[in-house]
Amino acid sequence: MQPAVEFRNISKAFGRVQANADVSFTIAKGSIHGVIGENGAGKSTLMSILYGYYHADSGQLLIDGHPRNIRTSNEAIALGIGMVHQHFMLVENMTVLDNVMLGSEGGFRLASHRAAVEKKLREICARYRLDVDPLATISNLSVGAQQRVEILKQIYRSAEILILDEPTAVLTAQETASLFEILRLFKEQGKTIILITHKLGEIMAITDQVTVMRAGRVVGAVATADTSKEQLANMMVGRPIQSELPRAPFNPGAPVLTVDQLQLRDKAGVALLSDIAFTLRAGEIVAIAGVSGNGQSELMEILSGMRLPTSGQVAFDGRALPFAGRTDADGLPATFRQLGIGHVPEDRLRDGVIKDFSVEQNTVFGYQERVKNRWGLFDFKAIGQRCNALLTAFDVRPADPDLRIGLLSGGNQQKVVIAREVSAAPKLMLVGQPTRGVDIGTIEAIHTELLKMRDAGVAILLVSVELEEVRALADRIIVMSGGRITGELNIEEFDTTRIGLLMGGMHTS
Amino acid sequence: MKITELPRWATAVVLPLLNLLSALLVAALVIRLLGESPVESMGILINSAIINPEGLSYTLFYASTFIFTGLAVSIAMKAGLFNIGGEGQMYFGGLGLTLTMLALDHTLPGWLLIPAGMLGAAIFGAAWAFIPGYLQAKRGSHVVVTTIMFNFIAADLMNTLINKLVPVGQQNPASRVFTDAAAMPRLNTLFPILGDTPLNLSFLLAIAALAIYGLMVWRSPWGYRLRATGLNGHAAHYAGVRISRMIVVAMLVSGALAGLAAVNSIMGSTHYLSLNFPAGAGFIGIAIALMGRQHPVGIFLSAVLFGALIQGGFDLSLEKPNIPQETFVFIQGLIILFCGAMENFYGPALLKLLNVGKKG
Amino acid sequence: MFENLHIASLLVATVRSAPVLMFAAMAGLFAERSGVIDLALEGKILASAFASAAVAFSTQNVWYGIAAGTAVSAALALLQGYVSISQKGNQLVAGMAINIAISGLTFVLAQFFFQQGGRTPDLGDARLQDIVLPGTAALADVPFIGWFYGHLIGGHSVLVYLAFLLVPLVHWVLYHSRFGLRLRACGENPHAADAAGVNVETTRYSAMLIAGILCSFSGAYLAIVQSGFFLRDMSAGAGYLALTALVFGNWRPVYTALGCIMFGFFSAVQIQMEGVELPGVGRIPGSLIHMIPYVVTVIVLAGLMAKSVAPKAIGKPFVKSR
């Protein structure tokens, strides 16, 4: 039997970056094939070539044994290739039905085909247990349901090869289990699944074959049964990962942050945060674990002054944070910074830096009032000296203060943000997804820096979706689900299963 | 080594120049279709606006107004706001200036009247920009449409108000003439070669305004916050900027600068308030801000260029009735198009040119 | 005062004022629903007003005039599309640029061709006739129904009927046709449309073309039906009022049309109130009455902008991102 997909010597470069270099491997029909690698390993580029978004510079792509030149996503769809993206391609104010019909409406008059499409959708949902109402509006669906709509779209278009790009990043443990059931059903029907992920546990749980990529190349191709998480991790990274970074013995000081009965409701009255209460002490790292979208981001926004809570108190360093009497959070982050709260935001390009400003300009971002001369204008000499010192201390590359920060790699941008916040010597450091989009070498450097701060007595609140990161850094772990705290545990009690259940909304005693 | 991004000198000088030339090329085509020679027209224009000393004086006189309206649009653009209301803000600023003069010009000496007039113009100009700014900050109402509406409202409102200021017995719909004390000192007293032209102290004030603008926007924390707001509102909020206040203040400053443009027209030239005295200066400010890329030097050069177009265009329309002054409104539109909406049109070609012969 | 407000003539005047805005608003609807801000409605109205008046006069044929107006407006729309879609330029600036350029160009061309101070000569008979519905004369004496049938429903030029018939047509195309579905997807989430195999750029260009064609009827109506000639800047802000009607109507055809009719009503009131003595205040100056639609616009925007929901992807050039 011919393999469903074969990549032969595929290479693709973007400017100076070689995204794929001489990639060759096959994907067997009727199998679940995992493609694993770190950020920037080239997995997404390769799949984009398969789906017709990009064209390979050289090499051959064979579908079902026939060489194909896939020039557009329409051609990929025609060949039976479907892709479920990490960021859903759904029009939010339209129904499931409209979203599925988009692009394959069947005629100028929509009404003439609506009924037939709806019928077929219900059949597909029943056969694969997808549990989606075709007449529901996308914006009213949960994230897990929206993903099932994406899958529904591909099945409707008779996809035989289904590509899933980091599908579980936004799912709870239960939703992930449901998804895997659906994938197993597909496999039984003879469909081929390509799973792109960086999560080793998933690879081991569901795939038949694994291809490991690193820096644009294939570094390993094994049957899942013949390998282990450690082996895959080593191949992914290229060297044994330091399993534990040095840290001082746990010796927390006085309480720095006390959150009491914090509630947040959005404009529609939906509860985003309910009854949040915890304490954070000097010299400890508390990590908030949980699947993205369960209130952690909103909690960070409140604690950093970017958003007001609906009700509740937060005491910082003995005094209540000044939420009272305000109608909006305009300008509040500046007050919080003054009090001694530093913030490394989750989305650094949206919140943390100004892409078009230089590296030097970004080192004073948020602290621009502190570097004035006696005429109220910028003291450029002092700013320059400080910037150079930071770039050296944090090993930012290239160490060019005048370079537009948008041109730096994600890891180096993050180093600038962390350098900036650390150098303001805060008492409390709020850190959101510090290693998202960051290369592996820099991850270690960032983790080391955070541990250094903790040892020096700073209280750190970390939000991370990566359990490995939580395990590496936390002294205590708080798990959130559905806007509530579902559990608290010390690091010694770390147990993946228990945390998974808490993340999925099960409270355990 | 192939470069992947255009160097600064290319984006700051070469591209704007190419864009300007494109606009002039299209204009030249239209002039040809109107039956005139573009080269001859250009010659008349340059002669009238640059070479002739009195003409040059008029050019700089117009440029003084345009520097202010150009600054008005520029500073709002730095905050991410497209303030199209300069025309109405200048008009209303003229009212403030006039009311101040009518009240004080018999009692105060010249050296007090000038700052008083400037203050009146700035305050009224700012006031006319306040509501659009406030609505954008608090209600999300798009400042583009609200300022356009305020231009129309100003035209109608001022129509009524000016008619109330007409002295008894006068036919001309204008206020009474100010006393001699309320006149801006003319530069021809220092440079007789300028002839009987209205180039006045406002020109030096305009240069000062450019310097202050440059200093404030690029060298002060306020300017840093302003630019951050315009580039990325989310991040600016993270950095502690009070966004609502920044938007309102940016519009107030913008309106004040547009209002100050009235000082040149009224205190420097006519000495009374007349209907529609802005005569499109507010819209020319948009072209200047875009062509000059909101940079002090760029604004200055663009303002002088437009001053030359207006001065030269006036003489040209006298000699060539087929090229009326409205032709320059058309050219203004072309410049806004090429410099503001198509600014990167030549970018890819220029990049290829710079990479010729380089290895990838 | 109120004796002077003849309700009957107010209603008729409303029906006759609304089409200018309705054509422009329907045009803007297509453009903006596909994701392109259309600030150049004003320029397209003015350009088509000039072209239709000039050609109608020169050929003494109203239909050639309207066709010329449509051609010019469509060309402008495609230019605007090129700048906004292919060049990915700032759509607000592009719109303003076109408006200013056309303001100047129409005057210059009018002056060049007709030497009448920037206007076109009177069309005289080369205009559209009012359509008299069959049976109007027979019903003329019947109270209310005679007026209603003969003067409110009947007795208008064909462009008026076109404007009103356009509304349900636009509604159907937008919500019940394949083209409309794809268009709306491009305006909400162009990446989703792209992933579904829709060509976002082509769809947006089509939307711009339709906008150009529809907008041309607004200009033709102004020049041929309402005035009989072209005058400089005769659009007087109609393009911007149409945008406000879109905000008012939440970018939905029927509500937007209602917004246009509301503006039409204010226009009609304005004309009737000129010269009328108000108790205690006396005669309101014409210019203050003239101001009313613009003030209403600001009030509508202040009140509604926070709540009305523009197409999500509007104004952002589409760049395929992976």
C-alpha cells in the first residue's frame, strides 16, 4: 500500500532562515503520525507546504504515491487533505452551517443547498460523535466545541488526511480525551491523521509513528512503541535537558500579596473569575497552572493594574491595591509599577514592547518617567549606559541598542522585557508564559533568572500552560479551571494526573 | 549580502521624493490634457514663487500657515489619530483671536496684543477639537468622521457668527478692522527686498513651533507616551499611559496648533475676520503631515513646497485661465494619495535595485 | 409655526431626499462589509455627478450621462481598491486623498469644458421625467389615497424607485447568496475565508466595483434629478452622512436605509423651516438650520459608536500569515 504522504528532500527558506532542510519521511495510510519538535523546528512550515500555503523551494511531495504540486489550499482540499489550525479559521458571528458552507456553497442561492448540507452535517456528527449543533453561532460555542467544528469542516469536505496543529493547547484534559477518541474513530475508518505537537505525553498516548524535527531537519523517525518520552525529548533538544536547576532551600518571608474574594464578570455578566483567594510570600514562586482560557490571563491583568475586578480586595505589601472608586483601569498600571509590582506580560508583542521602537527605547518602556534630566527631557546618556549594561548582563543578541526590537528573535525580545522588569527591583513579579515562542537555550536562561530573583527574596507569581515549566520553577502550585481555584499543592505533591484532573475542573480534597 | 529591509535614508528621503514626483507627473499629464505645457507652467511657477524675491516672500508667508496646520495633523497622527478637522479648528481659532482683539486692541500695546491673540486663537482652536477627541476617547466615535462633521458645522456656525460681527453699515461680511497695534511686525522692515508682502513674525514663530514639536515628541517622556499610544495602544496601557487623557490632550494640542495658523492669516495679513478665511489651509496641513512624514524638517520643506504651489499657482492661474487655482487642490489630493496611501509603492523596486549584484 | 410644516410635502420631500444617501450607503455597505473602509464615497458621488451632468448635456441624452457617471465612479472605486487591497495602504488616507483630488479635478474640468465658473450648463430637458403611475389622474380627487398614490408612491423619477428597490435586493444578496456569504466572511475573518478557498482580494475588488456602480447613481441623482447641473462640491458631505447611516444601521441594509430616510427627513424639515418665524426666537438663520444634519451625525456617532459593531476585519489589509 502506498503511503498517504511522502516528503522527499523538501527544503524551504524564508530569507536567511532555512525553515525546512532536506526533509524526507513517509506517513502511512490509516495511521496516526506525530510530528514533534520545539518552536521553530519547522513542523508548521512543512505542514503549510502540504496544505498549499507555501511552495517548497526544492524536493518532491507525493500523495498516495503520486507526485503532486500543491499550489493552493483549494488543491490540497481537492486531494483530500484537511487542516485544523491552532488558531481557528471560523467566522464568529456566523453559524456552524454557514462556516461549513463557506467556500463550497454549491450554488449561487444558498437556500437551495442549506437543507442538504445541514442533513449531512448531522450525519457526520452522529457517526463520529462530534456533538455539534449545525445551527449554533460560533461565538456561543466553547473552545472545545469550536475545534470540533473545524474537524467537522474537514470531514464534510471528505478529507482523508487530517492535519491537526497543536490541537490540545486550548483543551482541558477531558476535552483532550474526547478528541483522541474521535481520532481513533477516524483511524478505524481508514483515515490518516498527522498530529503536530510539542507535548510528549500526547505522542506516547495516541500516535503510531513519530517524526522528530529540529532546526528544520528530521532528526528521528521511530515507531511510538519503540521509543520513550526521554528519548524523544533528547532528539527534540539535541542534548540532555538539565532536569533540575539549582535553587536555594525554600524559605519564604512575609506575605507580599494577599488576594481575597476576587470576582470578575464581563459586560454580559458571565463570571470570568469567582472567589479567587490566595497568599504569596517573599522569596517564593507560586505557579498558576491551567489550560489557557480559564481565567489566569484575567487574573494577571487585574494584579498588574490593566483591568479592574468586579469586586474583592487585593493587599500588596500591607496596603490595599487602589481599585476602589475607579470606573476603568486607565493609567493604573503606572501606579502599580510605582508600588513595586513588575510584570512580564503573556503576549509580549501585544502588551510588552513597542515593535517599532528600538531596543534601547524598550528598556525604559513603562519606566519612562524615571529617566528624566532636570529639564524634564530624557537623559539619553543615562538611558544608554543602563541599556548597554542590561544587554550585556542578560546576553541579548544582537546587543545593538538602536535595532528595532521587532527584528530580534522571540527569545531575545523576552530577555529585554525580563531585563527591564528585573532591573526595576520589584517586590512582586508577575510573569505570564515567560518562555512562549522562546528557543530552548534561552528558556534555561530565563528560568535561571527567575530562580535568582526568588532566592533574592522577590515574590513571583507565574502563569504557565507548560506543566514542565511549572514543575521546574514552582514552590507552590495553584490550579485554575473555569475561573475558579480548584486546588493548591506544594511542589513535593506534584502529580501529573492529579493536576490534570484539577485543570479539568475536578476538585480533589 | 542581500539586504532585506530598506535603509533609513531610502525610506526617509528617496521614497518620499519618488512619491512626490509621481504626484507631479500625474499633475503634469492633466495640465497637458488641459492644453498647456507642463514645463512652461512649471517655469512660471518657480519664477513666481522662488526666484522673484517678493514671490518668495509670499511663499514663506503661506508656508507659515501651513507649518502650523501641518504640525496640527502631525501631532495627532503621532497619537494614532487622523485629525481632519484642521480647517474648522483654524476657522474657530480665528474667531477666538478676533474676539480677543476686538475686546483689547484699543487698550493694550502691540507687544501684549500679539501673545493675547495667540492665546485666543490657540484656546478656541483647541476647544473645537475637544469634542471629537473626547468622543473618540470615551465613546469610540471615530475621530475622522466627527472632525469632518465639525468642519461643516464650523462653516455654518461661523457664517452666523461673523454676520453678527459685521459693523453697522458695512456690506462686506467681515468683522471690523483691528487697530494698527494688533498687527504682526512684518519682515520687510528688516529686509526691504521683500517688498510690500505680508511675511511676518509668524514665520519665526512657526520655526520655533517646529523646534518645540521636535523636542517634545522625540526627547520628552510625554512625547514617548504619545508615540507609544499611536503605535500600540495595548502596550501603552501596559506601560501605564492614560490612554483616554492622551487622546484628548493630543487633540487639544492639535486644535491649538491649527488655531495658531489663524494668527498668520489674520494678524499678519488681513487684520479682520472674514468668511472662509482658512481657504483650505487645514486640508493642506494633511498633505504636509503625510509628505513630511511628521518630521520637523519634512514638515518645513513640505510647507515651503505648498507655499510655492499656492503662490506660483495664483500667478499661473492669471496667465493661464485653463489652470485655475483649484488645480492645486487636485495636486494636493494626488500628493496625499502617493505620500500617504501609496508610500511604499516604490519600495519593492527600490529594494531590488539596491540588491542588484549582491549575492543572496 | 407648525401650521407651516406641511406634513404631506415633508413626506414627499423625504422620499425625494433619501436616494442620494441610500445609493451611497448601499455602496459603502458592500465595501465595508468586505473589510475595506470607504471614506471616498464623497469623491465618487462628486465625480459621477460631474460626469453624468457633463455627458448628459453634451449628448443631450440622460442615459449616456448616467452611464458616464457609472463608468467614472467604478474606475475611481477600482483605483481606491488597488490602493487599499493590493498596495495595502492606509484606507482612511486613500479615501481622503480621492475626495480632495476629485473636488479639485471636477472644478478644473468643468471650467475647462464649459467656461461657466466650474459648473456645467443647465440640462434643461435632458433630465429624467417623473413617472406618473397609471390611474393617478383618476384618483386625484380621492382624499388621502389620491395624494398617497399619486404623489408619495408615484410621481418620482426612476432613480428614486431604484433606490428603494435596491434595499431588499441588497439584503437578499448579502444574506442569501453565495457571493454575500463570502463577502461577509472577508469582512469578519479574512483568514477563515482564505482557508476555505475564497479569494479575499478578488472578493474585495468585486465589492469595491459594486460600491462604485451604486455610488454613481447618487451623483447622477444629485446632478440630473435634483439640480439639473453640476456645481462645485455639490455633494456637501453626503458621502460622510452615508457612512453615519451605516453606523446607525449597524451595517445592515434595512436599518441603514432607515437611517438614510431619517437624514432625508431632516433635510426636508430644514428646507421647510427656512424663513419660518419661531415663537420667541424669531427667524433662525439659514446656516444654523443647514447645520442640523451634521450635528445629528455627531450625536448618532457619540451615542451609538460604542454599541454598533463594525465588520471585525474592517480597515486591516489582508496579509496571508502563517
